Amino acid sequence: MRVVSIYDLRRLPRREALAKLREAEWVLDEGATFIPSGEFSRILENSGSVHKRLTHKHKVVRA
């Protein structure tokens, strides 16, 4: 069973972290739970594509 720690992944650049995830079978997170590496890599890939902070305010338009 090949395991990688989430703390090790955080220190690496994104591409290297994804490569390391492909080699591992499981990811050990902060709560000491094991997550399948395929599921974790999907989460990691999707998390960077969403802006966490809005750069503009939405305007309400009335008809």
C-alpha cells in the first residue's frame, strides 16, 4: 500500500503533487483518514479552477 501525506503534497508545486498522487494509492489527510488517491487528485484539480474571492460585485437589475 503506497501512501502519501497531505503535508508532503502541500510543499510541492501543483504538477509535482499530481505526479506524486498518480504513484500513490492513498492520501493521508489531517484527520488521519485515508482517501483514495484518484478521488483526491480529482478534488485537487478542481479546487484551483474556482475563484475563492469575488473580484467584482454583482448588480441587481430590475425589469
